[in-house]
Amino acid sequence: MTHLLPLLLYSGAFVLWVRLLLRGARGQASLLASGVTGVAVFVHAVALGHFWLRYGELPLVGPGAALSSLAFVGGLALVAMLPLRDVGRVAIALLPFIIIVQAVALILGIQPSPMALDFQGTGFVLHVSFAFLGYQGLALAFAAGVLYLIQHHELKEKRLGRFFHFIPPLATLDKLARVGLWGGFVALTLALAFGWAWTVENRGSLEMSDPKVIWAVLSWLVFVGVLLARAGGGRNDYRGAVAAVVGFGVVVSTYLVLRITVGATGVFL
Amino acid sequence: MERRDTMSLAVVGVSHHTAPVEVRERMAFGPSEAAEALLELRSETEVREAVLLSTCNRTEVYLFSANGPHVIQAWQSLLGGKAGRLERQVGDYLFEQRGEGVVRHLFQVAAGLDSLVTGEAEIQGQVRDAYELAASMPVDPPLAGPVLNRLFQMALSVGGQVRSETSIGEGAASVASVAVQLARKIFGSLKGKRVLILGAGQTGELIVEALDREGVQGVMVANRTYERAVGLAQQVQGHAIAMERLAEALGSADIVLSSTSAPHPILTQRVFREAFPGGLRRPLLMIDIAIPRDVDPAVGHDPEVFLYNVDDLRKIVDEQVRVREGAVPEADRIIQAQSEEFRTWFASLEVVPVIRKMRGRAEDLRTLELERLLRGMDHLSDGDRERVEEFSRRLTNKLLHDPTVRLRKGMGTGGGAELVEAFRFLYGLEDHNRPSRAARRSGEGRGDAGEPAGDGESKEKMGS
């Protein structure tokens, strides 16, 4: 129930943002949507704090707990953006990701993992925390990229409808995607470094065929690819948005493939 | 106390509904002229309250006066004097509203419902300026007195409410504002953005002015004749460039505004490639309002180019105007509700002196009876005397509470005049030198023609 409440609040916030899109951004509606989003993140923080106090371990190990923490990091990013004019509207694209991740976490069960004893120490906590930041950075770039492409389409089609009015300017979305990508890239790089150091220290060597390692390295390469796409000559912003959307798709689908094929045996996440 | 049954709230003036621009521009008042006109109106007619609203679409004066026809006549001759010789009589161009019609009219004006372009936002500021001008006039009593003060404050609040709760102000409703809106949705802030202007034209100038207000910098002007480019550049505080340097200028521009009379496209794909040899790496907004078009449509196929021609802009304007007009019924509902609120408040002005008088009478009676009672009860201690006095006060208040509340409520729901009359009769509050309603109806009430007795309250009726 403690972890269901944030999911319900995230869903409620999403409905409010959609309502805002459909009815036009007026009056107190925007404040309400932002407020409910903020409350959802706060309640989520309380739920995760409760988990920590109750089980004496951070919710970082085990698929359910880890996914819930990942969703929470996304919520935190959203809360940081809410006070910025118009930028908070990116919630409409980021909240579905947060909702799906939290829902999957609930389905898998947010419980302490027996593996928690094997995964401990500051290095491990830093590794997981930075990894979450990295993936949320990519999710943010994805959300900004999706909105960028919709707004771009509206402008190209000369349709100044609901989406045009609701979605932030292209320049704002591009800046947001850039922040998400660079922040995420740095965080994931640190996550890989801490993960490698922790593994070498605790396990002796890093097993390159470990699905977690494969996915992490692939994710890092995706970041590099997306950043290179933005840096290349011509059509920078537009190509950057497409690359962020595709890159996020690759990372998520790779995770799902690995989860279904290898994860069923319990060795992956 | 003296009351009036005539409608004492009025608005008289010209607007785009009643007068063509040639007439309106001759009747327009700048701030200093408006101040002079208000002073003149006050000195000539002793009008109690007046606010003059003058914009390019309207010049109208809001009046609260016991001597309506005389003030209106003075205002007409003032307008006539300002306009000079006209094709028709001044009165032919004027409109006039009385009573609640004034409230509704002002609320509609402030909300942009009466504007040439439905929902335009500037009128809100113009209404505020008009009110502030009247409020700042050094005259006593103030021109923006209790009635117009309340009316204009409510109008500004209604304007804000309508804009925030409906889509009346959504989108842009002129070519220039659409251009600015597009630029904002592409670049976010326009500060520091560079604009390239090709050719000269009125619409183009309006767009440049609108962009200038958003903080664009480095306006470059190119024209077939260099001298004309220099002239326009001076107007928009930009710099002229020779047509031969067009590609170079295009390469550094964020927004291109084209309105030449060239028979063929000027900005062709060849010029575009020359301007961006490595490909366009950032968004470029191109507004082509020339007929025939100045920009080759193929240029618009680049993903970073947002090319709009005059038809595209017109279509957007039409669409946005339709959206705004769709919001009119919702805006009307807000205006209706707020007009009711004003009516209730206005009606309560008349009831305040009655209530005050009734309470005064009750207090006199209470004091008198209390004195009588205590005179024969010397044995009471000071504490007991205080308790008896407190009892009398409470009893009086309780007896008066319900009638007071009901009277106030009754004033807001219509039939207020009859209610006040009944109240006066029942509590014996009649003004003995004031004629009865029946007498006034039959025109015998000579005492009704003067100004209301000044007890510090506005007691005139708003009428209907």
C-alpha cells in the first residue's frame, strides 16, 4: 500500500497534465498538476524511507526495490524542473516512464532481496545511485526529445493547436535534452567506474559476459552515440532529438530482452 | 435621505461599432487631453464621478452623476469640439448605455470581448490607465469615487478572470503576433536573436516592431534599392546591407522577414546553400509575406527551416480567432455573474443609510428606556447595572440582526426599492420632506430633481 500510493499520485498527476494539455493551460490547473506531482514524489520518498527503516537496507537491490528507486530519481528530476517556467510540462512525457517503472516494481514486489548481503558498501551504493541518475538522464532526454519532435511537427505542419501551445519552445527542449544527456553520461560513466572498482575489490575480477555488464556498457555506448549525433554537422537539434528517442528505445528494449532471456534465471537485476 | 430613480450610471462615446476610424481618430484623447477633458466636465457639470477611456478603437466616458442628461450633453459638445467638422452630427456616431448596461459593457471591454480582435490583451492595460488617470486627478471629491472605483476594479478583475479561465486570449490574432508567437515557440527567448528584413511594407514593419519589443538584436535590412534599405534600417534601428551580401546576412540570421515586390523568389536554394555551406545546424524562422513569394518553397523542406507564407499566417490567425470566439459564451457567463455581484454591491449602497438610521433609532430607544428603568433602581450595584445594560444591548442587536441581514439580501435579489420603502414605513424612518413613491411616480416630486443628500454614502440607483 505504501508503494501503491505514489503510483496512484503519479497517475493522478499525469491525468492532470493531460487535462491541462486538452483544456489549455489556464489558471490554477497548472499549479494543481505541479502540486500533485510534487506530492507524489514526496510520498514516494516517504515510502522508500519506510523501506529503509523497516528492513535496514537501501532499496537498491532486487528488481522491485531498485526499479522503485529508479522511478523516484525520475520524480526528483521532475520536481527540480517544476519551478522553471514551461519546463515542468515535460512531465507529460516523463511521467508515463515513471508510472510504468513504478508499476513494474509493484508487480515484481518491493521487498528486501536475499542478495542484499552480497551487495553492500559505499562503492556499491554509489554505483547504483549514479546508474539511476544516468538512466534518468537518458529518460529526460527522451521525454524532451519526444516533445521536441511533436512541437517540430506542429511547427512544420503549421498547426498551432493544443500541442503547440502546451509544449515548451524547441530551444528549451533542446537545452533540457542536452542537460539530461550530459548529466546522464557523466553519471553513468561514474556508475561504471564505481561498479568496476567494487567488483574487482569484492569479486576479484569483472565478468564481461555478465548481462548487467553488457547492458551497462551498451547503455554507455548509446550515450556516446547520441552525443555524437548532436555534435555532428548539420540539423543538430532535430537530429539530437531523434537520437535521444532512438537511444532510449535501444536501452529499454535491450533491458527487456535481457530481462526476459537471462533475467528469468534470477541473475539479472 | 434623498433617492433618485433615474439611471445615474452611464457610458457615452464612440467605438469601432459606431464610428469609422476617420471619426474615431479625431475623437481620440491622449493622457493630458483626457485629464483636461475630465476637469472641464467636472467644472461645467459638477459630475460626481467620471473616467475617460480612449484607445484606437474607442473613446468613451463612464459617468456616475445625478444630473445625467446635462453631463451627457456637455460631454457631447466636448467631443464635438475636439472632432471639429464632421460629415454627420456628433450624436450620430455616439452610443449610450445606462444602468446595468454600463457594468456589462465595461466588463466586456476589459475582457476584450468588445475589441476589434476578440480577446486582445492590450485593452486591460488601457482600462487600468484610464482608471488610474481619473483616480490621480487632484480634485475633490475624486473623479474615480466609490462607485467608479469599485466598477473599474471589478472590471480589471473580470478581465483577468476571463483571460485565465477561458481561451479568449489564447493564441495570436494578428499576423505580427503570430510571427512573434512562432519565434517564441522556436527560440524561447528572442533576446539577442538576429533578424534579416528583405523589402519594406506595413505588415513587415509591424512584425519588426513586435519582434523588437521581444528584445531581438542586430536587425539587418536588405532592399533592391540600397537607399531605401538605409531608410528602413534607420527606422528600425538596424543596419542596411547590399543585396549582394544577402547570403552572408542570411547565414547569421535567426529570423528572416521577407516582403519585397520582386517578381521571382529571392531566397532560392542556391542562396541558401551559399549561406549555409555546411548545412543548417540551428532553427531558422522564415516569414515570407510577399506576393509573389520571395522564398523558394523548397527551402522550407530543410528540417531546421520553419517557413511561413502569408496564407499560412492568415490561416493561423483565422483559426485562433475561431478558438477565441468559441470562448465567448463562457466569458459571458463570468461577466453575467460579476455584473450581478456589482448590482448587489450597488444596491447595498442604498441600504446602508437605512440600516444606520434604523440602528440609530433603536439605540436611542434603548438608551432612553434603560435610563428610565435604572432611575428607579438605585439599589442595584454597578455590576448589576452593567449586566442590565449588556442585556439591553444584546436584545437590541438580536432583534435587529435578522431584519438587517434580510434587507441586505433582499437588495441583491431585486425588488430592493420596495423593500427599503417597506422598511422605512415599518420602522418609521420616513424622510418627512421627501415625497412618497406615488407622488414621485405621478411627477409631483419636485424634491427628486436635486443632488442626493450627502451623508457620505452613494445612494443613487443604478437603474436598469
